[in-house]
Amino acid sequence: MTCWAYFDALATQQHVIGKRFATAEWYLEHSLADTRLAFKVSNDGTVLTTALWSAAPSTATWYFVHCFYDAGR
């Protein structure tokens, strides 16, 4: 998954991009609890694996984001 992300504010949890059918498969969000970008994936729609950015994003800044997940590894 590759995208550009831009935030006007960081006071709420915000989904940036994702794929969801009946349950979440994968998505990128600004996690309010962690104050960072979080890439979350699920093989079964219930248990999420999360990768967090090392630092909090800033407002009024463009971010180029690339996330990769290989369920076979």
C-alpha cells in the first residue's frame, strides 16, 4: 500500500486508507491512543497486527507512506 497523507489536525483518530469487506483486512490510520501513524493488518478479520511509526506526524506536512505485509512470513 502506498499513499500520500496530510493532516490539518491530529486531535482525532483518522483513517487514511484501507481495505475492508465484512471485517478489517488492512488500514492505515492516525492512532489517537499512540499519537502516531499505525498500519494494521488482519489475516482473519479479528486479530490485528500493528506496525507503528517511530515518531508522531505533524500537521500541515505531506507524508509519503509505503507499507508492506507478507502473510506468508
